[in-house]
Amino acid sequence: QKEVEQDPGPLSVPEGAIVSLNCTYSNSAFQYFMWYRQYSRKGPELLMYTYSSGNKEDGRFTAQVDKSSKYISLFIRDSQPSDSATYLCAMKGDSWGKLQFGAGTQVVVTP
Amino acid sequence: GAGVSQSPSNKVTEKGKDVELRCDPISGHTALYWYRQRLGQGLEFLIYFQGNSAPDKSGLPSDRFSAERTGESVSTLTIQRTQQEDSAVYLCASSRPPSGLQETQYFGPGTRLLVL
């Protein structure tokens, strides 16, 4: 069993819809949780960074962490075709160090 | 400003050959990471350099893989006697000491390696 599970999709939504993404994990030592966006043939770029449990909002993006359930989510409101990309969850136990990634979910937002 | 750069962007090699992949981190970033991304999969940690400390090599898949870093600058990932299963995108990331609780790893565009 992988430490971080993420549905690879693809997830197709119409423009303007809410995109809902999630990951589950097994290692209770994880405390730092991130979402990265990766466009085709590019490196990942950080979208959201959350420490411990709770919610964090940044513009159209909301990240949620539920450590009791070992479950994290990313919501994208008012989705745009430019949001079409692969979204990777990542996490780690220490403030500084290697990341454990999910497999990534491919999202397609259709006009 | 300049981001993380990697070279070459693409590399095709024959099985059994050695390859060297280069990473130039962002200036002033003390930490440097190598990850591997196989087709349709997430990133897999390979090795981590932090300043002058001994590197964390716990993710290297075999002794055919090695990496070096000169001070806080360029890093080279070397794969000896390449195998077809080494075909992947090799990504480099760098970061500076955490600001508060947040360490942001900035990724380069990757080197796409194809072993024939």
C-alpha cells in the first residue's frame, strides 16, 4: 500500500464548476501538507501549503486537512480552462525535508 | 528572477550507457532535492542535500545512482549502466531555510530520460 493515495482521474468538469480533489495517507507523522499544480512538460509549482489540521483559503483555492481521518482536500471554485493540469498532493513530517507525493489527478476544465 | 534550471531537457541513451543530469538551483538556496517521476505517476524522492551536511540518500533505488553537489550550487545526478526502467523525468528542486513553518520547494522543468 502506498503512503499517499490519490485518484489519478482524469476529472473533467465544465468551466465555472467546483473542482474537488483529495488524498488519503497512512503515516500519522505527516504534519505539513501541500498541493502542487503541474502543467504538461513542466515542473510542479506550489499552490497551497498547510500545517496540521484546518482550512486555508487563497483566492479561488481552498485546502482542507483532517489529520484525524488522514484526509486532505483541495477545492477550486469557478474553474477555468487554464486550471486544466495535474494536481499533486504532497506531505512531510518535518518542516524541512523530502516530500511524499500522491500520484496526481489530471483535471480537465472544458469551456 | 531566475528559477531552478536543469540540463539537458531531454536525453536519449542506450541501455548500459552512463548519463549525467545537471541541476542549477536558485541562488542562495541551501537545500537541493532530486525526484523521479515515472509516466503517469507522482514524484519519487531520490536524494537531498542540505548545506554541508551529509546528504540523505535514502531514496536512491540502486547503487547505479549517485549524486554530488558542490557547496550550495550545482548538483549532478549520475546514472550508471542505465536500464529501461530508468526512463522517467528527473526533477530537481531547491529551497531556502523555512520561513516560519513553511519550506517551499521550487522545481525545475525536469530532464526527460529515455533509455532504449
